[in-house]
Amino acid sequence: MQKRALLTTAILSTAALPAVSMADLSANVGWVSEYIYRGVYQEDSSAYGGFDWEDESGFYAGVWGADVGVGLEADLYFGYDGTVGDELGYSVGFTGYFYTENDPPSSPTPGFYDTITEINLGLSYGIFSLDHAIGEEDGWGSPTDYTFTTLTVAPEVGPYYSYNTFGDDYDGSYVELGYEFSVNDIDLNVAFLYGLDVGDSDNIILLSEDVGYAETAFVFGVSRSFAIGGD
């Protein structure tokens, strides 16, 4: 998953970026058995891909997209990563989520979501990281404000754990336990999600294809990243 600090995992388009000295450009492609983003079901058996550009100064930008069943999701993001001392890291960025099919629910062919924009803030120290998003979903003329916070414990070797929760106009929280490893440059991921708040029609956590509320989900993913050019 190459959505910078936005996917706690589980979970297409192209971009042309200028060649910049001392910067890295990479591409990524992948597939997940079930695309679940922030505890919310998106699509079964979803392919994704994207491009990331990073400058040694800390600035980054990227584009990422995936199949969401009703058209495609395309994400654009940019921001800045920095460090203080040897282990304390911080980041600030912006992300826009766009959908090729975004007709309102009243339409004969309703879309998946309307446009979503958010500010992304992050702190990390050693194996711990804290990410906080402040966003707004356009909602076809009825905007919805939300926050999403993730606390992750991720050792270099072994499983990772995260606690995730919505705030403001959205509601719900879940935990995720996963394991990531590589085989011959292929990245593999397995993740188990458990919803802490499910069963309420006002709850955003939808860990199932149907609009019933499932407490658990198990997701498998495979991906590959490629360096492009470089000085």
C-alpha cells in the first residue's frame, strides 16, 4: 500500500512528474482480496497502483488509484516529512480522493463517494506512530466533517498493531493486527480487523460487502514497487 500514511493496510491512474535532481520516483502495483479502507468496505478483489515522488529535502507527492466496483478511485497527495534528532519524525500533507463515478445516491446510477479532501498530520518515534486526518466529504452538496486517528505499533520484524477511530460527524473504531513480509521482491500482507463499534446504523464501520455490520474481516494483499530512473 503506497497511500502515504493513509492506509493502515488491508486494503489507477498515471502521472508524469518532472525529473528533479536528488529525488526518487517509484511506481507500485498490487491487489487485495478485499479493499477495506479505514474499516469501511470498498470492493472485493481490488487492483491498485500508483506513483510516488520523494525529494531528499522531505517533500513528496503522489497519485494512487484503485478499482472500487463503481468506477475508479483516484487519490492525489503531497506534503513534507521531517525528523528531529535520530528517531522523532513528523509529517504534514494534503490528500484528495476523487471518483470517476460520483453521481448522487438519488441517481439511477449512484456513485461510490463524492470528492473527499483532508489534511494529514503525523508523528513517529521508534516503533510507534500517530497519524491524524482532518477531512471533509463533499456529500453532493451536504458536506460532512470528520477526523480519523490511528495509533500504530510496528516493529521492524514481526506483526504490527493499530487502533483506529473516527471522530466529528463520523463514528466508529476498530483494531487491526497484521503481518508484512517480502519474497523475491514481492511484498505480502495479511491483516485481521476487528470492529469495536458495530451494529448501529449511524456507525461508519462497515466490515462487510452488505450493509450489515460485520465485526471482523481478514484481508490478504500482494504488491510490488519499482524504482524509476534516478541519478
